[in-house]
Amino acid sequence: MASEVVGAIGMGNVKLRRAKAGDEKVLAYIQTESWKSAFDEILSAKELERCTDVEKAEEMYREVLRCQNASIFIEFVDDRPHCIAGWSRNREGLEENIAELICIHSLCDKWHKGYGSMMMGHILNEIRQAGYSEVILWVFEKNLRARGFYEKHGFSVTKQKNQSHGAMEVMYSIQL
């Protein structure tokens, strides 16, 4: 798979590339800022503060990139980092043919402009090319904006639920 994809959406030039060592700060920044915007009414203030510690997020991404146990991409819009997404083999102990979308986070200033959809299309294509036939993901039950995004891309809610960070999550799935 090519490590870089270039395109355009609306007024922005878009570049997607695989994350590499040294990208920890960008990955952590996008994740923590996204969480602050998306989960401020879903998580308690204390839990949100704990989960948006940039230094801890940087360390997590440093380890993920070092171990290469996930495939992570960064999307740039007009040469500025905007969105990240990562996937791996599922962490649920499910069948070998099931991958997991671990994260897709974007900065709120460009929500609803098509950039997340471009990233999602790229990630699903990469997962399909890697030989997986199904993808799962977890999303906060009250995160209606994200749930609508996943449903728009063909994901369906399953009966699986899980408590995470003091909130209920639901599992979504899509057949590739």
C-alpha cells in the first residue's frame, strides 16, 4: 500500500500519510483536542481531563509506533494536520478475519466537510487489502454525531456494549 495519498476536497488540498516515529506530538494533539470537542458532554470533567493529558497521549503513540502494532495515518489539509485514524487486528479476541478501527479523530474546525470520509475510505480500503472481511469499532453511545458518521459509511450497531471511561460504548460492525 502506498504510504501517501493526495487529493482535494472543496477548497482544501489533502494529503494522507502513514504515521511514523516523530509524529507522536501531532497524533497526541489531534486526539486530545478531538476528545475535548467531542466528549465534553459525554464524559465527566475529571475523566475528560485525565484522558486529554497530551504528554500521556504522546507516550502512548510513541509506544504504538515503536511496536508497530497498529496502522496509523495522518491527514493533512493544506499542509496542516487535521485528522488521524488507526486500525489493527481486533482487540476483542474475535475471529482472525476481523479488524478493529481503533480511532478516528479530527479537529472540530473542519467537521462535516468530507475530510473524515476521505480518511474512512482510505482506512477501510487498506483493511480490505490486508485481507480482513469485517471491521468493528467502539463508540460512546451518546456520541450521536460519530454514530451518524459511522452509519453513513455502512457500519451497523451490534448488541455488544461496554463501559469505558465512565460512559457506555456500543460496538459497530461492517462487512467488507
